[in-house]
Amino acid sequence: MFSGYGSQWPGMGRELLAAEPAFAAAVERLDPNVPLTDLGLDSLTAVRIRTAVLGEFGSAPELGVLLRQGTLRGVAGLLDDAPAPSPLPPLAHPGEAVHGTPGVLRSFPGTGPHPPLFLAHAAGGSSDAYGHLAARLDGHRPVYGFDRLEHPDDVPSRAAEFARRIRQIRPEGPWAVGGWSYGGVVAQETARLLSREGEVTALVLVDSILPLPAPPVATPAEEARRRFVGFAAYVHTVYGAELNLPYAELGDMDDTAQVDLVLALLEKAVDLPPAVLTHQRSSYLDLRSAERHSPGPYPGRTLLYRATHPAPHTVRDARYERTDATLGWDAHCPDLTVTDLPAHHLALLDPPAVDALALDLIRALDPSSLAPNTAPMEP
């Protein structure tokens, strides 16, 4: 609800069932009566799954159905009357590995002659979100991911830990670093730290938005209302439940106490599994840490990829709905190149948007690796 990532391509499930025996065997082992939340579903993957189902069947269950202990059998029943899907193009990347292997940094299958790309997690999530991108960069450069740490919880300290782990894997550089959403904020500070020790070839920001200043408010209670009134409206829209929040009490609390109270009240109002609540908590705390952070100057090469479509199914916050092409980064990164991606924020790391992202990264970071008949992406 506070942040997330994207959709799959239309027909993905049917393509993998047809092309991948291991995928088909794994699906056969699934109990259709087990709640999806017991299989790892949280509020962000619910958005992702709903978008994929909508693209494949032309209809999809509401998010509240998925998150309220929805099962595969129940979702399939809701889709019985959906129209037949249209024919699909061939699978672009059959058998690609999506999940990395945890370690000092998460490593993804793949290699290449160019320096690794190190990517920081988005708010509340793991760096597994970069699996599709890593698969498309295989043959050009390896990819590593920095997973979320509960502590430290501020951007400078997380960036320092990210930089330390990068140097464990590649002590002397050169390095390319980046991140999607909140991960870009961490990556920018990481690039600043690494640039004092060696060469940073590029900072890659994937729709990382620096929020506009919050409008002035008269009381802490009004500030709490500004932060959470949209969330309460979202809960009413998605779950049909009233979330009556004590804004005066919330105004006297720190960030952790605020989100713990809000989620305790949400748990009473809506039957949600612990995984969903845990993800909401970590996402909120990460976003608040980003809002408290003031980026320092970074003179190195910076590539910003900007989503051009509004994101669906999220709490709207005017501070993040910037109209400037640089999303606020021009004040801190003077050597900035902006490239538009025709997708919404939550879909940038999944096909088809990730195909365009990977192609442009290859062009920008190692142009000699492009095949002669491969056209660069239009700016």
C-alpha cells in the first residue's frame, strides 16, 4: 500500500506451464485450498498478481479478496466466466532465474565482462525484485542485490553498510550502483561514499522520487492526519472497512509507534495475515527514513529512468506526484540523463518494461556490447 513493484506480462502463467516442466511440476504440487498469503503473498505481490490476472483474463479479483485468505481455487472460481485469452508471442526469456541467492549481497545467476551492477532494495522489500533485470543483463555484467536490514534504519547508515559489502565482493572497483524507488535513495548515498575510494561508472535510479516538501500544518495531529487519511480511505475502498484513526494520539508518537498503532487497528478492522501487516510496517518505516534524508551532491554520471504512467492500487500522496522530469535529482546530480519508460512505477522491473530498461542500460553502460542490428532506445 505504501510502495511496491509491478506486473507480469500477459500470458506468463500459460507460457511457463507450456515451456517449463519444473514450473508445471511446482504448480501441480500446490494445494489449491491453501491461502495465498500462506504462500508468501503480501500487499505488493497482490497488486502484481492482480495486474497479471487482469492482463491475461480481462478480469481480476479485488485486492481485498486476494489478501483476505484468498485461495487458488477461490480465485479460479471467480475467473470461470472470463473470456478466452488472446494468442501470445513466444516467451522472450524462457527459464530465466528470478530469485537470487542470499549472501553478503544477494547474487543472481549470470556473468559478463563488465563491472557488476549493485542494486539496493526498494522500501520494505528484498532485492529479489531485480531478478528479471539480472537475467536480461546476463552476458554483459553480473548483478548483486542489497536486501533490507532492520538495523540500521537510516539512509546514511544503510548506504555505508551497502558500500562495505560491495567492497567485500569487489574491493577496488570500478562499480555501478543503483536501485528502484527507495533503493535509488540508498544507492545515491552509496555512490557518494564509494566515489571517495575508487571509480563509480554510473549511478542508476529507477523511478526514485524525491518527495516534495510537506505542506505546513498547525499541529502534530494535523500532520498525522496528512500522513494516514489516505491510507484509511484506501482500506475502506479495498476492504470495505472503516479505519477510525486517533490522529491526536498519533501526533504525539514517533514513526515506529505510529505505524504499530495504525496496523494494530487495521488488524482489528480487517482479517489480514501477519505477512501483509509486516510488509506494510517495513515499507512505511523505510519511506519515512527516505523522507528524513537530505541527499548530498554527487557529481558522477547518473542515469534516471522515469515511469510515465500513474501507478494503480496505491495510496496517493501529492508529495510524490512530481511533474518535473528529473524527479528532484537535478539539484543533487548535475550529470543527469533522464529516460522515460512507458509503464507505471510498480511494473518497471517486470516484462515488458524491464526489457526496455535492460536494453537501455546495456546501451548506456557498455554500448560496444549491443548487437549491430539492435537499435538504441529512444530518449
